[in-house]
Amino acid sequence: MSLRSGLQNHPALLVIAWKATEGLLGLLRRPFARLGVERASRWVKPVEKPVKRLLFDCRMCGQCVLHYTGMTCPMTCPKELRNGPCGGVHMNGKCETDPEMDCVWLKALERLDKTPYADEKLRLNPPVDWRLEERASWVTLALGRDQVATGSDTRPRYASEVID
């Protein structure tokens, strides 16, 4: 078992690190706002990218949802799905695109139950704003840009809001 999968399968340390990071980012909101996303990302990305690559195989989408997905990066899904598994997951839990790979979303949902964010299971993540790709998601989070849907602020937050 790799360091990555070991930590993700037992995410308590990752949750503690996330909460500490979230607190620190709150303190950095003003400096990041003065610098702007581009310049702040140039300073933050050299730290964020290798850490998140090692721990999560991060793809630097600029809109991290790890805490909503069981500390599992949904962008590692070959289809880059951000709101749950596709309809082609095999009965054995393997990916339809890469039959050697476990479905990222089945892992995410299993791991989510081991975090304090388990009630976020039905949360709808916004589509990726590709303009933020390769930007530091720590910066976009601090500035409130990480969860903004492109084109509309009226998106439903939970699947239950879509299904009436």
C-alpha cells in the first residue's frame, strides 16, 4: 500500500491538515486579494503542487474539492467527473475506462464516511472553471473563487435540491 492510499483510506491526519490549512488560508485572504489569483498562485503553487501531487495525485484544477470527496481527487477519474461515478462502473468496482483501476468515486464515497464531511455526500460540485487550471487552489479557496460555477451563481448545492 502506498503512502497516498494509506493516508486516504485512513484520512484523520489529512482532515487535521486540511482544517489547519483552511484556517491559515483565512488569514491570507487579504494579502492574496491584493496580489490577485495569478500573482498569489505564483508564490503558493511551488509549495502546494508537490505536496498535493504526492498526497492526492493532484491535477491542479484550481478548484479543490478534496474535503467533499473523502480526500480523494475526483480529477484522477479518467472522465474527470466531479459529482459521482459514471454509469459504467463495473460490478467489481473497477473503472469502465481503465479496468485495472478502482473507480475513483467509489473510493471517494467510501473514504468520505471516515471524515467529518460525510453529510456532503449529495453535494453538487460546480463544473471546473478551466481558467483556474494550474492556479493554486489554496489561493482560489481563500478568495472564494474555488466553488463558483461558471456562468451562474444559482446552481443547486445539493442533489436533493434538484430532485423535487
